[in-house]
Amino acid sequence: MPTRTETPVYHPDLYSASAIRDTYPHYAALRELGPVVWLSKHKVHALPRYAECKQVLLDDDTFVSSGGVGLNPVANRVGQGTTLFSDGEEHARRRSLLAHRLTPRALRTMQDTVDQQAAAVVEAAAARRTVDAVEVATALPMSVVPDLVGWPQQGREDLLRWAGATFDALGPLNRQAVRTLPASLGMLRYARGVVRDRSVLDGSMGHDLLRAADEGRIMPAECVTMMIDYLAPSLDTTISAISSALYLFATHPEQWRLLKADPDLVPKAVNEIVRYESPIRAFSRTAARDTELAGVAFPKGSRVLVLYGSANRDPLEWDDPDTFDIRRDSARQLGFGQGTHGCAGQGLARLETSAILRALVERVDRIEVTGPPEWALNNVIHRLERLPLELIPA
């Protein structure tokens, strides 16, 4: 490892409950210290600025994912065999098995269905008026993603809890990760049962994976990990984005009026929401060879922590980064990753978030917060746990 004296040191715990609930002051302090900062609590170098985060994400030959993207050896061992934990040809092979499901063309065939489901979600919420933003945000992904991945109806009531646990496990081995470990293992057991019993839905991603295993293109065990691979991120990150959208438009009424006046701003709004409240806090990478980053030497095997949420608020990259502005060009935000490991399901996340925003614009005049926001305690996913709102119909 580079010696501690070469880089500034940050002593607070980025994964404490208080830091998870209010991370942005920590990010600002880290960025002030420099482009590479040693986290003494977790014995890892963190990258709080945009330029270095993007450099690492685009250089997947040097900074690899195959050693795991978590901050503890247990998760990095258990996650082997997933798309997230692979590189090069292995990563390309795994992604290619399901890539056709998430192409722009494939997503266009889903557009009408997703729009109808989004309209139904918003109509029901507007009729109630008093709602929890997270319940509203959960409804659409839960009606789209499990069908697409192919999970049988039985057992779906646990999917959301399990998905959150798989992210928690990728943080340090703290109380939060240990507490949710049984749920993470529960999802693995459930997925094994689905593959063993071949109970996936016909015509789904899971169906494609079973066929690939039958044809010898992947090992049966890969079906299990890859189904989880696509389910967990497709639920939590989108729920994060939609609930953050509701929160941001409720607390920035002038931005809501802008969107109401010009619904063509929806694509820009989605990027700005993901920039401003990045769904993924951080993933790590490992140096595959001796290298250097921002003047710091990293021997082979060194681990670096890519702080997406901090990079997306870096004043060296963004003008007035702590201001939420849907007119901003935020297309280069790192919330969905970058490079070959860029989120495979980001097109789907954009489709769902855009559909909800369009449905809200049509049916809701104002969004008002009626109680304090409560942020979820999760090592990796940044999202609301609860947010009371009133939707005033148009």
C-alpha cells in the first residue's frame, strides 16, 4: 500500500449510521483534503473527486472488479461469479447473455406498458393525496422488474428486503452488514431453489439463463448469481431515483413548475436527480498491476473506493454542484457508473423514472412534504426509507 504520509488521512467512519444519513458534509471534507484520501477506519484509499473516479471507472484493465467491489472479504468471496465481479472477456460473456433484454430497441417495446403502469401508480397515489414517497417509488419497479427477471410470484414479498441486503453486504463488515447477512443469504437460497425447480417465468431473463446453462454456455450456478445480479440493482437504484425525485420536486417547487411548463425536460431531470442524489454511494476496485493515480503510487492488489455520490457533487467538475437544477446538462454524471461496468439496467431505470415523472406532470399540480424525511440505513444504497407527502391533483 502507499505509505500513509503520502496521502491525507480521514478518520471519521463514512459507514456510521450518522454518516449514512447525512453523507454530504463528509464528501465535502474529503474533497477538500485531496484527490486521494486514506480512510483510516476502513484501511482503504477513497477517491472523492470526479476526475479520479472517472479515470478509474474507464480504466478497467488497471482497476479491476474481479477481486470484488465490496469493502469486506466475505462479500468479495461470495460475489464471485457475478457480472459485477468480473472483467474482460468473462464480463463481456456474462453481459452478452442478457444484453438483448436491455437494448434501446427492447426497452421501446416495453414503453407503453411501463407508461400505463406508471399512470396507474400515480392516479392511485393522487386519489389518496397523502402518501409515502417510497411506497409510490416502489410500486413501478416492483411491477416491472420481477417479471422481466422471471421470479415466480411466490416469494416476491421478500425481494425488496433481500435486494437491499445484497447492497449492505458490499460495505465494510460492520453492524449493518452483519445484521442484513441472513437476508442476503436468504435471497441466494431462494434463487438456487428457483433455478433448481426451473420455476422462472417463461420468456424472462431467467428463462434465457436456464437455456444458456442447458446449452453449456454457462454453469448452472451462474444462473443463480446472474439473476440476483440483475434483480437487486434494478430494484433499489430505481426506487432511490424515483423517491429522490419526489423529494427534490417537493422541496424545490420552482423546479417542479419548470418541469410542468416543459415536460421535454424529463430526460435532463432524470440525470440531474441521479447526479444530485446518487443511488450508489461507492464501490471499490483493485489495482491489477503497479500503477499511479493523482501522483500516488498504488502497488498491485491495492484497493480504491470510488465515491460516486461525492464525484457528482465535485465543484471542480460542476458549477454550483449543491444546487438542484433540471436545466443543467448532467449527462456525464457517474451515478450509473461509466465504461464497461456502466449499469446494464440504466436504460430501464431511466424508462421507469421518466414514466413516473411524466405521469406526475400530467396528474399532479403540487407535491408537498408533510413530515420529516427518513433516510434508509444501507452501506451502499443511498435512498429514502420514508417520506410523507401530499400530492395535490392537477
